[in-house]
Amino acid sequence: MPASERAIELLTAAAEAAHDKKAENVLAFDVSEQLAITDAFLVASASNDRQVRAIVDAIEDKLRVDFDAKPVRREGAREGRWVLLDYLEIVIHVQHDEERAFYSLERLWRDCPVIPLPSAVPDASGSASASASASGSAPASAE
């Protein structure tokens, strides 16, 4: 079963909030077929710890205000290198560029369908996410 409509709504809002705080390489994956515990992942990165925390704060604010959604778990916020926000339907990973390159979540989940994000949110290849996802495959940089 593909990601739920609510999961897609949460992902879209989170991606927009992340983009507003200058997040880079924003990607969303439908992991519902591989994981029973969540429908989708959102992955974003930033070049420094302060920006990672700002992105996380913006996402939390947006989802709380617009969807009355609060994460059931929040990990890594103190260090600001890799913050995980678990909203049950979705899990959001905001990583420092170095952690993003080292752990390469895109590579790990590359067999999962990419979820199109609003055209204003650039993906890892630098183009609009919706156009990269139209082919139904992960961006070339994830392969």
C-alpha cells in the first residue's frame, strides 16, 4: 500500500518548511512497502549545525500549526548533526552535509519510489523534485 494521503500532506509541508530555511537536497521516499512502522522518509541537509537546528525548528512549527502534529520522538537535536523527527506516518531526517554524504540514505532507500515534492523544492540533483520524480526513479546522484 503506498504512503497515505496524510503522510504526503505532512511530507509536503515539512519539505516546504525545510526549503524556506535553505535546506539542501530535499528528497522524499515512500518506504511503506519496506517498513511497517512508517509510510515515508523525508531527507534534507544543511552545511552547518545551526542551520540543521533551524530547519528542524521550522518543520516542527509548520507541522504543529498547520496539522496539529507533534513528533513522537526527536533525536539528535542537541548535537545538530543528524536530527530525526518521528511523526509515525513519516520520519524526517535533517543531516549535516558530512553525515549525509557518509550515511547516504538515498543509496540505502534507492529502490523505494521517490515521492514528488512541490516544484519550488529543489531535489538532490538541483532540479525541481516533481520533475525528477516524474520518471519514477531516484535522482541520478543517488545511484
